[in-house]
Amino acid sequence: MELEQLLLAARDGDPDAWVPLIPKLDRALLQFFRRRYQDPMMVHDLTQEALLTIVERIRGLATEQSMVAWAFGIAWNVLNKRIRHHNRAAAALAMLARVSPTPDTGAASRLELQSQRALLRAEIEQLPPHHRRAIELELDGRGIATLAELENIPRVTARSRRHRAHQQLRERIHAQLPPATPT
């Protein structure tokens, strides 16, 4: 059976469709993510996340588009979400450590960048555990919902906790950095 037919059968509640569908969909999604992402572990994680989302949402789905297009639309959403989280985490690191997003590649710049990263890691370790977890989850590309779920707190509290963690980390880092030289 083709992927489209298997997806339609699974959507319509055919239990026999799942056995051939999952491996076929898994291969197709792996191939999709490999073309767009280099890290094999990340490709595996993205594939699993897309598969779970498809399985959760397929029952009773009413759509005019093809089921394959719908499934790969979910894959695109998963990929874009991961990229947005990755970019936010990189931007947060750059902001918190005052690291230029495109540093000079000279030896002095690389040394300075390593020094700043070491400072950032050391200061993250000094944060209270609940603030440290908030920062680490964000740097892992996870959002407020994950923090709220893991800490068993409301999302509003998780958002405030992450904001306070940013403030505290920024203050700790600024206290450690030498004063900026005027230009």
C-alpha cells in the first residue's frame, strides 16, 4: 500500500494499517529531516516528534488535502519550531554572554569567545537549581510549557521564573566582565 492509502486507513480507524504505516512513515520522515538537518540525533528526535504528533492528530481528521501533504506539513511545523527554539537559545546565549553572533575568527577572538562561554557555563552553575533548570531547558530549545510541566507549576509561573533566571544570570555575568572600553 502507498503511504497515502495507509494514512487514510489509519485515519478511518483501520487497526491493520498501523503495522505497515509506522515503518514507512518513519523512513519517509527520516529522509525528510536528513535533507534539512545535519545532526543525526536531532534528525531522530525530530522524526519521533513528528510521528507522535501525526499519530495523536490523525484520528477523525477531516481534510481536503492529501494525507501525505498533511503529514509533511506537520513535519515542517516540527522542524520550524525546533529552528525557532534553536535560534532563540543562540540569541539568548549571545545576549547573556555579550558574544557577537559572527565573531572574528582570529586566535584572540576565539580565545575571548571560549573565555566568555566558560564564564557563562560557570555562572549558570551558580544559579539556584530552579533558575538553572529554566535556563538549561531554554538552551536545549524547550519552551515555557516544558518547564511548567517538569516543575509542575503554572505556565505564568514558569514564564516569570525564566525571566528572573535571565535577570539573575545577566547580573552575575555583568559583575564578572571587565568594563567596556569606550570607542
